Amino acid sequence: MFRKIKFHTLLGNAWLLLLVAVLTAAALTWFVYRYLGEREAHVRAEVTGKLTQRGVEVVVPRRDVSPGTPLSSDAFVSREIAADLVYDDMVRVDAFDAVRNAKLVRAVMHGRPLRMSDIDALRGRDFSDTVPAGQRALTLEIDAVNSTASMLRPGNRVDMYWVGTQADAAAGEGKAVRLLLPDVPVLATGQRVKARDAGDVDEAGNASRYDTVTMQVPAADAPRIVLAQKMGALRLILRNAGDNAAASPVALTEGDVFGAEHVAQRASVEVIAGGGTGAATANVAQVAPMSSGVASEPASSSPTLFESAAVIARQIQQRDTHRVSGQN
């Protein structure tokens, strides 16, 4: 039968213990080698991915900067960081020109990316600095129609029209409309100078109301617009921000709206000639302007029933007036 194994005898065998130690060390060495190989491959893949992925250049200060520091100073440099570490409000190098004239509204530490919350392109500086050279900020009084029901916002663009009374060669004075300036940027609505983000509402839940709009106009056109305000009314027509088509010159009169027939009717003059106190009828003539090269048709010499009745009533009134004055 089987003999019982005497473990104390095996443990006392030096060769057996040496064999067990060698096998254990070999197993541990293999596991460690496999772990290190997998770890190295993972690290190598991460490094390769970061090298192939293009970074994003952002603006960082080269030293600690205090509030009020202009971004145009030499305290700011560019630094490339991984794209997955870039926040949406970080100032990128390709967009730096748009905020170059701004100033910091709070301190920024050395090496940390500059964020839009650290600057304010409009409130961080004087409002006059927002007006480019050669341009002027012109404020206009508006109503609900001109403000597009208070939906006009800073940053929008409008076409500016003049509406007023203008002399017409054919019909005398009449209403007219002219395009003063196309594609005019809006700088402010009331005292709001920042564009409202989509979805933002006031505390009351309604759009803010305002009665003035500040426009950016060329310096040469500013006096013309001021004079146009005194001569008539200005109308602002909102246009799409992506519409870059140049507006053609517009000049319309009443004749362009209603046609030449309406102008002729406005320009016609009715002349009524009557006799003395005993006359019962009168000659009626209608004088109309002569069109270029075409003679107008003569007016009818026979008065209508309404015209005759009007002449008779006027003669009776004149006769009663003479009778009363004779009695006095």
C-alpha cells in the first residue's frame, strides 16, 4: 500500500527547497516582465497620440499681472496646450486681435491661460475706445417700430433710410424715401453695449426696453444724418448678420409707389368761373400739367349737375349777403 509522505522530511531536503524557490522566482519575473511590457505599450501609445494631435495656442501671461493691465503690453505670450484641455472661453491666439485693446478686470497668475472672464472688451475700457478711427458714435431716438419691437441688439446691422417731404418737378411737394447708409453696425441699445446671448432674458422675463440706439457711422456721413433728422424721419431696417450684399441706391417718391396717374391727379388744378348775381350757370375748366411731348385733352365745357348746384348756392349766398348789407 501507499506510504505516508513525511513532509518534515521533504522540508528538510535542501535541493527540493531550492527548486521551489527557483520556480517561484521565475513565475514572479514573468508576471513583472509582462506587466511592465503592457504598461510601456500603453504609455507609448499615449505619447504617440499626443504628439500626433495638434495643440491649441492660447494667450498666457509671462508673469503675474494685475487688474487694468492692457492686453497690448508685452506681458502676454502664446503657449500651445492640448486641445482637450482648452475651455471655450479661453483667449486663443487667432482671436487675440479682437480683444487686443481691452484691459484685465482681475489679476491673472503667471502661466495660466487667459479667459474671457478675465477681460471685458467693452466694460473693461471706456466706451469711446470701441469706436474705430474714422468712425463716429451717433445716438438716435427711436420708437417701437425703429427698434424692431425692442429686438434690436448691439452687434446687429441695419440699413438707414430717410423719409420726408421732397420737391417733385411734376407734382410739387410729396413724400419721398432715400437710403442714407447701408449695413450700419449698432453699438448700443439704450445703455446696453454687450450683445445678449441667445436664451438670455431679463429678470421680468421680457426683453429690455429702450428709446435710443447708438450707431457707428463714418465721420463724413455724421453731419448729413444729423441734418436728415431735422428734415424728416429716419427708419432703421434690420438685416441678417451674414448678408454681405451691397444695397443698391434707393430713392422713391409717391409717383414710384402709386404710379404716374396718381401724380397727375394730385397736380391737377380745378378752376371755376362764374357770372354775376343773375347767372345760373358757370364755365368749368380743368387744368392739368402737360406731359413731355404729349398735349393734354381739352376739358369739357358743359358743367356737371353738382357743379351747377354749387355755383347757384354760392350766388344765392352772395345775394343774401348784399341784401343784408343794404338794409343796414
